Amino acid sequence: MPESSSARRVVLAGASGLIGSALAESLRADGVEVTSLVRHPASDPHEVQWLQDATPLDPGILAGADAVVCLNGASIGRFPWTPSYKSQLLWSRITPTRTLATAIRKLGEEAPALVNASATGYYGSQPGAVLTESSRRGDGLLADICEEWENAARAAGPRARVALLRTAPLVHARGVLKPLLLLTAAGVSGPIGRGTQVWPWITLEDEVRAIRHVIDSDIDGPVNLSGPTRATANDLGFALARRMNRPYVLRAPVWGMRLALGRDATDALLTSDADVRPAALQDSGFEFLHQTVEDAVASSVPAAH
């Protein structure tokens, strides 16, 4: 069933991505008008072309919306992270966010909420720590990008509510599971490094429900969009292997992954240890459909027979 919503109109940037398309579908199914900001020529009345050049976004496009949701960003799952691609990772996040924040600020008292993407990469790797929205930022490329990303969103000004979606990797066939599915199906999956590093996670369904909850609530500032229970890389790997009835025995050494993917990507995505908890969501009454990473895998991968 669609989530109920008090929002009447949402402006959405990044509607063609995995999360954005699911969010748009969910909102429209519940009768919410969605205006999509797109890079291609607009093909229907609910699309507006933007970011073709340095022309500022007309604030009137955002006027009257209950929220502006920005999910833009080049994929962190593309390898290797060359210097030019690292620049693209940053540009593709900062430019859309800064453009929206500037337009929202010009609306003054009529400014809609800005619900802007960020990531649990903000926390870097902090083994042994329980990380909530009040925790310090971590180190590394993704932490640096997230800090700049969030600062760009905060430029929307003091009159706009700004929520920062620190999203965990998605347990989905087009998310964190994409490479793991191939390895597991081939029977060559196993611990990544030591395998005991804590990985934040969330399902696409709960991600969309959480974003809608943030849109309709008064949540301000950072909000961790991560599952409610702790899971290690091994927990996810074992759950997937069991689901597919395949072995989980071949350890992938860190040096090999760094050789194949590069040090930055390996350390940020695979060996990072971050026990991220969704404190702001749970304190505001949000209830997860998928409570464990095992539930998440079962909801995303058909069982082998």
C-alpha cells in the first residue's frame, strides 16, 4: 500500500535514478504531484529542464511546493575512481544542490523544505563506535564529499527546513548486491578482508518510506537512513549465500581489492567499519519494514530451489 502523505506537491531532482524513480512512483500513487527536474528536454508538463548551463534556476519553479528533494549524484559504484571521476563525484552532487539552495533562499518566507541526499560515508570508518546524527564526521574522500554536499544544502538559508539524508548502501540488485550477486552465483563469494567490519544498510522500500516520512515531518538537519540493526559484511554475505544456496568460503584479500578497485574505493566502500544508527528516524516514530539485513536480503533476492 502507498504511504499516506500530507504533501501536495514535491519537486524532485534525480528522478531517473534507482531511489528517485521509486520515490516518484510512490508519491504519484498516493496522489502527490511530482515535478521532475531533468537534464534532457522536457517531454511532459511535469518535467522542467535544468543545469544546461550556468543560468540560475527560476525560483518560481519551486514556489508552492511542500518539499524539494535532491537525489543527484554520479554512482560511487563505478570503478576505478580516477582523478577525473573523483571530480565528477563531487561536481554531480554540489552543483545541483547549490543550484536548488540558491533558488530556495530567494523564496524567503515561502521557501519549501529542502530534503537533500547525503550518505553514511560522512562518518568514514570508525570501528567500535555507535554512530548517530550527532557523531563527528570521519576521514576519507567520501567524508570530504559529504561535508561539502551538506554545506551546499544548508545554503538554502535560515527560513527553509533542510534535511540531510545520510543514506546507507541499498540492499538491492542494483545497489550493494549487484557485484555480490555475480560472485555468489559463481560460487566464489566469501569474507571481504576480515569480514567483521560493520556495514550500514537499508532496503529500497524503507529508503522511500523514510524519505516520505522526512518530507511530511519536521525533521531538520542530518537524518541517518540506515537499517535499525547492526550487520557485518559477513552477515550480509552469509545471508545472500544462504538465500542463493551457494558457498561462502573464499576470502577476498584487501590488497587484491585495492589493486583491482583502487585504495580510495576499497577503503571507503568495502573495508570501512561504520555502525550507523537511525536515531532521528526512530525518535520521530518511523518504523522499519525490514528489521535485519537477513530480512533485507530475503526481500530483494528470490530464494534458490
